[in-house]
Amino acid sequence: MSNIESIGFVGLGVMGEAICRNLLRKSGLPVTVYDIVESAVARLSADGASAASSPARVAADVVFCSLPGHAQLEEVLTGERGVIAALSDLVGQRARPGPRPAIVDLGTTSVASTRRLASLAGRNGIDYCDAPVARTRQAAIDGTLAVMVGGDRDVAERVRPLLLCMATDVTYCGPVGTGQIVKQLNNMVLFENVLAIAEAHAIATQAGLDGALLFDALSKGSADSFALRNHGMKAILHDEYPLDAFSTAYALKDIAYALELASASGVEARGAELVRRVLEATRDGGWGREYFPVLRRAIAPTSEAVD
């Protein structure tokens, strides 16, 4: 990797652990990891990563963050033992000029927070890209994610080889924050699609139609979609919503980001508002930790499941 000799990684959750493992296996570079969950750190260490005792200890040429939201990201980056302070010290200790270290945020974060953190990083001699990932946990494992990148184009090109260790599609979206805009709208469209699929399943089964037959027929027509084949056929049809997946609580966070963006843009996003209300009902029904297609249970009783 040109001008990149080391990688840091903070956040080894549902997506982060798999992403980090692909970086470790494919980049050929040393990777230092940190997470509050020691078992996740232990698994990556067994694969050859170095364990850090704090976020500051992951300081490297490129530091990736894969965290639940902007609150956790800000704590990791700006805390007393945070990444920005550590990288700033690294810049100050260099004997000769070289490429600036970079922070790459892989999570879905508010646009305002992204731009604020990028500005702070820049004042400390650090480059910054927002590069939120899309697709499923299996895609993270397989290294077939999609990544939407915001930031300086030269910085995006510099980290692109690393992003291709985790993804098959990397889209440069524009200045800092634009990756987050595209990702938030991606998720908004996905959530609205899943809601439509859940409603169709509820109506069909309440009317006495077989849900598997419905989804098979839809997959052969104009209603076919990624959401139907994944969230519909693999979750809703079987009434299975694991805890170790993209939860209702996470979906609520992301739809809130999209609605915040819509409001700032002067757009009344009625579909997204409806999704938020259904997700809130799902959370209030006790399914906040389950995989978010569990919103099907908030629509109507689920008496049918395919084994």
C-alpha cells in the first residue's frame, strides 16, 4: 500500500470484526485493534492483530473506526486518550514531512458531526474520510460490502486500496459528509422497502395466502429487490430476527439521521416518518435489540413461519 505502513482499527462489533479481519488478511500490513469487548479483541489477536489498551494506542498511518453512532465516535476520537490527540502527537514527532495520517469512519454518523470531526482532525494535521459501509453482515465477512466515501479526493484515492480489502464497490461521493448523506439515504430507502415487504406479508398471511408463495411471486416481478431477497426471504418469512445483527435501535438511529437531513434540506419525508413510527412501535413492543425486520411483528400477529 503506497505510503501506508500501518493500520489501526477501533470498533469490533457486528460489522467491524469482519471488516478488520479482511484488512488483516488482505492488506499485508500490521493492524492494531481496540474494543471494549475483550473477546472480540482476542479473536482478532489470534488472527495476527496487535491489541491496544486504549483508542490512542491504535495510532497508525490510517485509523478505521466502526462504531454505533456519532456519540461513540466523538468519544473515541476526541477523548483525553483519543485517536486525534495521539495522531497529532505522531505528526509532531516526525523527523521529516510525509503523508498525513488519516481517520476513516466506516459507521453511519450524522453529517454535522462528521464535518465537525473532520475540521478538528484537519487542524491537528490529520486527514479525514467518512466511508460508511452498506450491505449485510455476510457481505462484511465475505469482503463484498459497498462503501460511500466523502472527503478530499486524493485522500480517498490513498485509502481506496484498503477499502477494497472489505468491499467490491467503492463510490467517491464528494467532500467530507457526502458519504454519510448517500449512506443515510440508502438506509432510508431500505427501511421503507422492508416496511412495504412486511406489510405485504402481513396482509397476505392474514388473508390466508402462503407467505413463501407471495415472496417467490414478488421476486419474479417488478417488486423484486435486495430487501425482498434478504430481509424478506431470510428473516420475515422465517420470523427469525437474531440479536447479533442490525437492530431496531440502530435502524431508529439511522432513520433519525435521514429525517434530520431531510429537515435541513426543506423536504417533508413522509415515508421516512412512517418508518420511524413503526420502528418506535417495534422498540416499544420489546424488540429493540432484534434484527430490524422484526418490525413485521409490530404490524400484525405472525402465526406463519417457514422452517
